[in-house]
Amino acid sequence: MSLPITVRALSLGVLVFGLAPAYAAFSVIAPTTVTQGEKEITVSLFDSLIDGLEAADLRFTYNPAVFQHVSPGLGRATGGFFLSWKEALPGSVDISLAAGFVLSGGSGSLVDILLDVRGKAPLGLSISPPGIPGLMFWSTSDDYRVPDTWGNVTVTPASTGEVPEPASSLLVGMGMFALLAFRRR
């Protein structure tokens, strides 16, 4: 006796999707562009499906040629947690989250980090010299697994307040020359 085709197709779908790992969707939330010398931009690690979070050890890396570390803080989802951190190396911060309860369900930022953009930051994408993305989070323990989650920021030049207009100066000069030429006729 053979099973109907729809039952076999559904069974195959359940088997295939059942084998896929159930990772929560993590993302880095940061501004897409920043200007040189900008102060306190917020970079967040966002978890869209928090499941069983009681403690987490994370590492956050950033391009030290572009950013200066200011301070990490608890995110919206981890309000009652204890946070400790240390700057392991220039451009690398180890962060530990812990609570006396298990957080499951919901979504929100786990960690919000404030960074300053250096005044002489290189322009363009904030990619680190060895090709590592400009902003990156990952787990350093198995307490709460965070897959490598990264983002980039584009650095634009700071405004000096003065807008150079060489083209308009040239046009004024050409206009005055044309007026002089027509007056002499």
C-alpha cells in the first residue's frame, strides 16, 4: 500500500525543515552613514526571537581606525540583567550578560553600544584592515549562542560649514566680462 503523493511531499518537507538548525535571527542595528567626528552613535545587537537567555558572553569588534569605544549598555530586552565588560584589545570588547531568571519569547536589543567616530576616520566603508567587517558580534561561550553577526557603516566627511562654490565665482566673472564686452559696442 502506497501513501498518497501529498502525504509523501508533506513528510519530506517536515523532514527537511526539521533538520535545519533553529537559530534566532540576529542582526546588527547601526546607522548606515556617519560623519567624521560624530559623537555617540548607537550600535545594537538585535535578537528577533529570544529563547532561553539567562547568561551570554559576547565579543564586539569594531575598526579602531574609525571608531573609539565609549560604553556598552543593556538593550531593551535585557533591562533586568547584570552587565560587565572589558576592552580586551583596541577594537575588541568582551561583554557578559547575566540574570537570575530565564528570558524567553519576544524580541529586542540585547546590548546597545555607544561609539564615537574619530575626527580623522578614513572615508568610505568601515571595514577593518584584515577584511573583518567594521562592526561584529559573536559568542565566546555556549551559554547563549550568537552566530557571527556583522554590519558596516559608511563614513562621510564632516561639514565645515562653508560650501565652496568655484563654479559660481567663475560664472560671475564670465558675466562681468560679457557685460563689459557689450557695453563697449
